[in-house]
Amino acid sequence: MRNPDPTAQPAPGSLSRRDLLAGSAALTLMPWTASAQAPAGKAPPSEPKSIKAAPAKLRLKPAPETAVWRLGEAEAPILRIKLGEAVRLRVENGTDKPLSLHWHGVRIVNAMDGVGGVTQEPIKPGARFTYDFTPPDAGSFLIRPLVVGGSSEPSGRGIAGMLIVEEPSPPPVDGDLALLVQDWRLDEAGALQPFGQVAFAAAAGRLGSVVTLNGRPIPLALDARPGSRLRLRLANACNARSLRIRFDGLKAYVAAVDGQPTDTFEPLKATLPFAPGTRYDLLLDLPAQAGPAGTITALVGQGLPLATLTASGEPVAQSGRAVIGSIPENKRLPAEIRLQSALRRELVLTGGVRPDKTKPGAETPYSGDPAKIWLINGASGAPGAAPLFSVKRGGVVVLSIRNDTGFIQSLHLHGHVFRLLHQLDDGWEPYWLDTVQIPEGRSAQIAFVADNPGRWLLSATVLERFDTGLWTSFEVS
């Protein structure tokens, strides 16, 4: 099995075993039946749960607490439902900026996709909006703010979360934990640095100086009984930081990529690429003996430990335990994609500054409209612009995307999942994706079945770039 690498290239917090088994900061959403106009004899839909995006304080450094924004009371909300249940969530905007929530990776109904300015009006300060949808797939999904021209600030202030949709028959594990990675750009006093710098938007994006896991300082200490089998759901909610993550002392198996199951495999050299928007479901067994088990490390500088795993307490019985297997495949996705009659389009990414590799630190300055720093096929994304292409529902689309910018680019396909095609168009990688990384000067081809009606985005997951034009749209009718 290939390694799923689209590029081909302070005081610790702690969680108790109860946290580990339940998933930290879980908010369970109750199921509801059908619709508000329920047939006779059936219960009407339940009242939506409420959550508020509002200012809060978070201790990100030993210094005084940092003024942040967050969803609800938890440092990082994890919403859990079972497949077939509905999400009914009333979101109140208690911030001073427009807001909408994008359900990153969910093949959602278009009106609920959460792109403020395209699929809905942004939620104004003091206003509310109810998200109401039933996810068609099980998996691990991100919740990110996404308003045209105004996404990077709410994200950089801390608005993020995860949606976990559990399978009817999940693989048997002793603990299922969602781990949300964020970074924060702080000054020496521990306050968030100002937002809106064009220099960040035109280059690598807003890279934070402090990294957290589930809103807590790293490394996060995770404990479970010796011999436990764990499912870890890792999600990158950083504004711009692309990482590679390594599993030190741990034999982790990838069981799902971007929320969709794959045949389990060991990552090449125990490392995985981890761009903003990317998610992995991992299965691993802790050793049968008590003691330190291993570390999840971000390959930044000399290595940045994100979490430590320790086996402690009474061992789990190993008798009769099967070897690690796969998550059941998603039968809602096609077994193959017929490329012969596909609608084919070429996309070229341009804009931004151009780093001068002969002079480290030097860049060709960007000049132009700060709202149109990035372009796709010569145009920046705009709510009133015509879709780049239209396709009938059920049609196959192949996009050839060339990155002519000076930076690696990460793009997210809304409302659908795709296959990453081989360079000769003679096959694809054996996993589904909704986010792809394309190195500078390189191209990638993706193929998908356009089976979800509406106007959908192909958008940068680096939110400063999204805010300054790096997105386009297509229409499925």
C-alpha cells in the first residue's frame, strides 16, 4: 500500500482514562425524526442544541491567559453523533465579526455547507443560524469558520471544532479520542498579534508561535491501560501551518484519510503529511507492560512533541483479540470512476509573493489589490462571479491543477470527495480525499463524481489565502 502523501514528498495537560474513552469535550447531538412536518404518529424534530461563539480566556503560555474566541465552553468542542442521526445546531454569534461554520469534509446539502457569502448569509454579530443536516457518511470532520474575505481572524482567534460521525459497527477499541491541532500567533506578553497583514496573506499565511492540542498546552499526556487498542482522530485546524507528524515508539496504522475509510496501512517511515484541513483516523495498540508507550511528534525544528502516550493501570485482557483490521468501507462511494467521458478542466494557481531562493529571506514584493492576491485561471474568487464550470448531477469531473505560485498549496473540494490520479491518468491512489497538497511548480489531477447539487467551492485551506482570492466555484445541477 502506498503512503498517502499527496506531495510525494510548557506544562503538559493531561486526560484521564474517562476522558480518553469518552473523547474530550464531547457534545452529543440527539437524533430527530424526518422533518418539522412529521407524519401523524411520528415525533416532531427535537429542538436544536445551542452553541455560542464568544470571547473567552485560554492559558496558552505560563504568562497571563490569552483573550481568544471559542465555540461553547470547551477548549475544543467535539460533536459526536451516530450515522443516520441529524445535526441540529443553533449557532449564536457572540463575536464582533460575521461568522459561518463550514463542515469540512461532510458531503453536506449545499445550503448547510457554511460558506458565508456563497451558501448562506454570514451570521451577523448578535444573530443566530441553525445548521440542520444529516451527514451521509461516518467519519472524522472539521468545523472551521469560512466567510468570504473574513475567515482567518475567527480561526486565528480559536474558532474550531470537530464533528465525529460514528459507524454503525466501528472497529472494537478501548478508547476513541479526537485530537485537534491549532496554532496561535502570540506576542511576548501572551496576547494574540494583530490580524489582516497582507504580508502573511501573500506568503505562507499566519503561522502561529504556540501549538495546542484540544486547546491545551503540548505535549498532551494521554494515559490508557496496558494493552489498550486506541483510535486516534487527528485533525489540523491551523490557519496555515502544514506539518509532517511522526509516531515515535508507536506502531500506528492509518484506517481513514480525510474521514473516509481505507485499507489499513503503516505510514512510510512512520510519518504523515498534515496540511490544514487534513484528518487521519489511526489505530494502535499500547504495549502490554506499564510505562511510556510513545510520542506523536510534529516535525518542526528539532521536533515538537504533540502528545505522549503512557500505559498505566491494570492491563487489558489480550485473549482472543484480533489483529488490527480496517474500518468498513463506505458503500455510498463508487467502486470506480469512469474517466472516459469525464468533463475535464485545467486550473492554474498564480499570485502571491515569489521567494528568492538565491537570497534567503528575500521576496519579490506583491503589488496590487490586497483582496485579490491569489488567482485561479487569472481570477480571484468572488461571490458574484460565474462558476468556473457546470456539470449535470452524476457527471464525472477531472481537474488538472497546476501550482505556478511560490508556495506549496493545499486545496479543499467542498461537498464531494475525490481520487488523486496518477500522473499518466492510468489509475488513482487507494484512498478518498477532500484536501490535496500541490508543491510549487507541480501539478495534480483529481477525479470525482459530481453527485451533490448546488454551487460548490474549491478553496485554499490556508485561510489567509482563501480570504484574499484563492478559491473558485463550480455548479452541479
